[in-house]
Amino acid sequence: MTEEAGCALLKARFEKAGYTIAERHKVAIGGAEIELDGFDPAARIGYEYITTEAGDRTEITPAVLEALEDAMARDEFYVLLIDETDAPDERLLTVAADRFLAAAGARLTGK
């Protein structure tokens, strides 16, 4: 699955769940600025489909990954970080997105 197709699928799933997604949204994290594939700043939720094609593995370093995970543990925001190797097709990416949205939605609403 290409970066473009994966991001389009994720945007559709997030928007179906009621989020307003800004594409290529920049966030400062862990002393770096990264560009998430999609993010709803009002709801504090988004996604990053990590692909070789987009060069994401150089931007999402271990330090940035740790900072993202720490911010999510503090409930500052929620970002689905999904690698193309873990969700290489539409079915697996849809399942991962829907599971994330259900879990993150419950945390955001306190339910």
C-alpha cells in the first residue's frame, strides 16, 4: 500500500469517526518538529502511517517515538503510529485504525 493510499484510508476512517483532519500537521515533540500525516488539533488525535516511501523512518527517530509515547501516556494527545510492515493492506490498516479510534475515543471522553 502506498503512503498516499494509506493516508487517504486513515483520513477517511478518522473523519468517519467525527474528527476534522488537517493533513501534514506539524507538531513539536522531543526537541524536534515532525509532520504527522493527519491530526485534529481540537480533539488532539491523529495518525502517522510510517513508510519507507515517505522517509518517515528518518523523521520518527527512537527519541521522537519515546517523546510521542510519553505525551500519549500523559493524555496530551493520541497519535496512531502504524508502520507499513504491520498494516501493508487496506484490511489490516482499517482494523488497526478502527481499534485505535475506539480505544483513543474512550480515553478522550473518559468512558
